[in-house]
Amino acid sequence: MPVPALSRVRHLGLLAAVVAAWWAVSTHVLDESTRALLPPPQAIAVAAWELATSGDLWRHLRDSLKREVIAFLWATSAIPLGIAMGWWRAVEDQFDPLVEVLRPIPPLAWIPLSILWFGVGDTQNEFIIFLGCFFPILLNTITGVKGVEANLIRAARCLGAGEASVLWRVVLRAALPQIVTGVRVGLGVGWMALVAAELVGASTGLGFLINDARTVLRTDYVIVGMATIGLVGLGIDRAIRVAVARLMPWSRAMSR
């Protein structure tokens, strides 16, 4: 039986190979004039240390996370709407055309209008994140409600459960794994949309850090910002998986 620590190390093999190839290219392939476009990994580590010790990295990360949390809280309104659309046909008939018209529009396409409506600042960024989070949560909630096994609903009604009890105690609980999947996807899309919004409409945040570093050709700072985005996104997703494993132990597949 493999040792758990050794098993985890083996999973990092591809990542180690990518870093090694990156080091080889930046050190032995690129010349002095082009090395600034792809600094070696050790230069990125130094840049990360500079940003962390100066406090700039934590300040930008804090502002980005604050926008993500606020927008996500607003986007959870998709859950009751999705339950209503999945459960009552009349509600779906009214909302579905509007949803299907707005859903294909990328959040980034809303940036010019959002700047005109809200100006440059937190509200504009949060609106873009909200759009990124809302529709994945909504669609997964609708799918989860519609996918509840009909026999469960009939059994509950045969035992005397009313409409509210069926919806709360059967439908919502059965649809919960699919709803959590929507939350995971929505948070990921919102995190990506946040960075794009901050590139053009913010004076703080990781997106601003990346764009500001680009203007002065600090590619090392750009890569540090990108790596921070990826690591934080990974951390958010892992946190949701751990919460799901503890709160919904019957849904093993989602916690893997």
C-alpha cells in the first residue's frame, strides 16, 4: 500500500516537469533582451516575496475577494428562482425566454455599460462578477429540481406531505448536490470575470495589479498575480469540496 505522502508527491510530477521546462526555456533558450517576457521561476519567487512583504499582494487580494463575496451573495438569488422555475411550469414559461436571451451574453460584454451605469469602482466590478456567478447557479438549480426522481415525490405525497413539505424536505434536498455544482461553477466563472473587470474598471485588485505591472513591463509581477488567482481559485473549490463532504456525505462523487 503506497505511503500517502509519496502518493501526493507523485501527483505533482506534471507540475514539476512544467516548471523545469519553464526554467530551461527562460534560462537557456531566451536571450537577455527577451528574458524579461518570461522570467525564470526563481525570479517569480523573488517578485512574490517583494509583493508579499510590502503588503501590496495582500491588499489587492483582499479587495478582489471582497468583491467576489459580495457579488456571490447577490447571485445566490438564483437558487430560489431556479427552484421556482424547475418546480412550477408557469414561472418557467415567464422567465425562461428572458434567461435564454441574457445568458449567452458574456459578462465582459457588459463592462462598457456597467462603467456608464455605476462608474469605475467596486459596484461595477461586483455587477460583472454577479453576472458570471448567476447563470451557472440558476441553470444547475433548475436541472437539479427537474431531475428529482418522481417516485420520491409521489411517495411523499402518498404519506400526506403537502406542497411546501415536498418542496422543502424532498425536492430541495435531492437537488442540493446539483445546486452545489452550480455554486462551484458560478464561483469559478465569477472569479475569472472579476479579474477581467478589474483590468479596465478598478484601482485595486489582482486584475489591476496585473494590468499595472504590464504597463511597466514587470512580467514577474504579472505572473505572480496570475499564480495568485489560480491558487485562490483552487483554494475556494477545495473548501467547497470539504464542506460538501461534511454536510452531504451521501454525495461522495462531488467531494473527490
